[in-house]
Amino acid sequence: MSAEARLRTLGLVLPAASEPQGSYANCVRTGNLLYVSGKGPVTGFPEVPRGKLGREYTVEQGYAFARATGMDILSAVRLAVGSLDKVSRVVKLQGFINATEAFEHHPKVLDGCSDFMVEVFGEKGIHARSVFGAASVRGNLPLIIDSIFEIAD
């Protein structure tokens, strides 16, 4: 099943892609790789979440934030290439978790985005990844995720 068909089957409608928050592009394509700039959970909630995992937010809330961020990432990918069906592979996710010093569940939080990629792309959604705790991130968002996709023409 194609990625676009999977989204419909899941009953999901992607939000409009969020705009860059500085002097950079949402995506840059070089060859068959599409690099997506860092995205955060800025859509899908009554208000933009701000704060740290382990203080203002739980692991479960972080998982939901990462999933919502995955939706924004895919919105940016669709805008850049026209259709998610052109994605031949999710290559890598890199997460920066705005967390307290004692927080230890960074991988569980980023699983929200990782699991979403597999839901949408199936086996092509299995990717490499890294996750880091951050003392702060832009806008005091709870997390930022950047990503790399392989695109088939």
C-alpha cells in the first residue's frame, strides 16, 4: 500500500507544513536525499506546548509531541516533492529532547515519530536515528526532530 493510501486508511490528514523560524529552508534536496530542517510539535494542539520533559511533560505526552512532529515533517516532505509516494526510504531521524537533567527516557519519546514513520511507510519507514537531551531548544518546545529521506524520481 502506498504512503498516501496508508494515511487515508489511518484517517489522518496532514496539517499545512510549518514555516521555518529563521533564515533557512524547510527542506533541501541534493541528489536523491531530502533533508528536512528541525521541526517541533507546533500543530495539532490547542496551544503550542512549551517546556521540558520530566518537568512540565511526561514521557507519554512527549511521545504524542513526537508523533505530531512526524506529521509536520511529512507535510514538509509532501510540499517539497509533491507526494509521499515518492519517498523510497526514511533514512534518519535525529531528535533533540528538551528535558530535565534527570530525564532518561529520550528514546521512548522519539519512538512517537519513529513509530509513525513505520505506520505510514511500512518497511521503508524503518530508519537510523539518534536522540539527545538538550538544555534548551528554540521556542522552549519540548522537542525538535530533523530528518533525512530518500526520494525516488
